[in-house]
Amino acid sequence: HGAIALENAKLYRAAAQTARHAGILAATARTLAFNASPDELFAGLTRLVTESLRADAFSIHVADAGYDQVTLLHSVGVDAASPNAAIGGFWDTPAGGAIRSATPTFLTNTAGIGFRDEFTGASTIPESGSTAFLPLIIDGRAGGVLSLRFRHPRDFDDRERALLIDFSTAVAVAMRNASLVGDLERRA
């Protein structure tokens, strides 16, 4: 009976986690669908990232087509920087690498790892924590990166990685749509 109880508990935890992920993605879809302006979009993202994903900080950077320049669009939380801040050495950071490779990077424990801060470009050695660098794939290319910071180390298991990648895909689509709406408004 003990083995059956353990298996049932494992299945229950998996179902609860799947339901939580589905709930987060549904909330993301609702939030992003009804917030077309950049200010509304970033306010909705801030709520989702801090409340649903439980991240302590996040930033969104976009890159030009030739990957010559990068712009900080939004930054909230620990070490937040002003939008459009000059970012020296960005391409040498894990965030820059995530854009160039169009591949997510998950740092499960940043204690003692020295790298350039994706917000400021300064060389940093975080005390501890974790960071997910999620490329924003727009029209088949990485046009930016969503960086999520967590104060404490986390494992980023396969399910959480899948959730964060799905979340970044929704963010990329919302950003593209907000850009299209802005283009239409400018033309009108």
C-alpha cells in the first residue's frame, strides 16, 4: 500500500504542477491579449513575472537586425536600470549569448560566477541566486531577450524550463503585436 500511496502522491504533484503551469500560461494570454500599449504590456508583465513566476527581477532587451545595438526596454526589481540605458559589453553576457544563439540559458546558482550584468554591463559576481535568459524569437529570429532573476538558487527542472520558454514565446508575440499596433497608429 505504501508504494501505491507514494505513486499517487507523485502523480498528484505532477498534476498540480501541470495545472499551475496551464494557469500561468492562460493568465499570460489574457494579460497580453488585452494590453496593447507598451505601458500596459509592461505593467501586465510585471504582475505576471513577480506574482505568477515568482521572479525577483526581470528585464527585456531588444537587438537591432544586425545585432550591432541592444536597447533595454524594461527593467524591474533588483539592479533595475533605466530604459534605453547604455549597455557596455552586453554581447559578452549570458543575455547577449542567448540572443545570438537563440537558445535559452539557465544559470541555476550564480554564486561565485563572474559575468557582466545584463542591466548595466558592469562586471558582477552575484552572492547567490538563479537567472533564466530567454530569447524572444520574433519572425524566426531572436530579436531580444527576457531575463528573469531569482534571489535564491533553483534547479529549473524540465517542466519549469518548458513553462519559462512558453512564457517568453508569448511575450515575444505580444511585443510584436504591440509594435504592429504602434506602426498602425503612427500611419493613421
